[in-house]
Amino acid sequence: MLSELCIVENSIIHKILAKNLEEFLNLFAEEEKTYCFGGKKWEMHLTARFAAKKAVYKLLGARAEIQWNTIVIRHDSSGAPHIILKGIAAEHADDLKVMRWHLSLTHTDQYAAAFVVAEGLEGGKSPLT
């Protein structure tokens, strides 16, 4: 099992959005954008998802061929966030024998954070190490 904590300052994402909104939004799947723009604090929601994607990206080995919009953050019926991988991101996770992902998101007016755990096979022994 491996984990990654990613903390992102909201003001940095605000500056990125001001300079290149369209390019930044390409990092997100349509369903993520729909979720984030559905509320008042959309920038915080985008920042939290960016933090989660960055953590997953690192756990997958930070491979350049992984497109960030193939790492998708969804919410289940209770509102809990979870990770869905598509395309090459899913293939890398399969190669690494990641069986389950665990995700916790939080955000304040200043920061957003994501804590991600990649759980593997063989009694909790990480295939990622």
C-alpha cells in the first residue's frame, strides 16, 4: 500500500485560471467540470480535484503519457469522493496491480488537499514499491 498527500494553495490555481482557463480545464473530465461549476465555490472544488489528480499521477509513476483528464474524481450516492481511471492511467494501475483506491478531499479558503491511498494485492503488500 502506498499513499500520497497533495496540498495546493487556492491562490495559485486562481492565477492559473486567470491566465489560461481553457487549458487548465482540459485537465478535467466533463463530469468533474459539471460537478465543480454546480456550486458557489467552484474554484475550491477544482483545486481539490487537481490535488487528487496530482497525487494519483505521482502514485502511478508520473508517466508523461498519462493524461490528467483520464484520472476522474466522482462522488458516490453518499457524497464520498472516489477515483475512476480511464485509458492509459487505468492500464498503468492494472500493471501495478492496484486493486483499490481510497481518497479524502478537503478545502478551506486558502488550501485544498487530497490524500490518496493505492491498495494492492498480496495481503496489503504494495506492488508499487
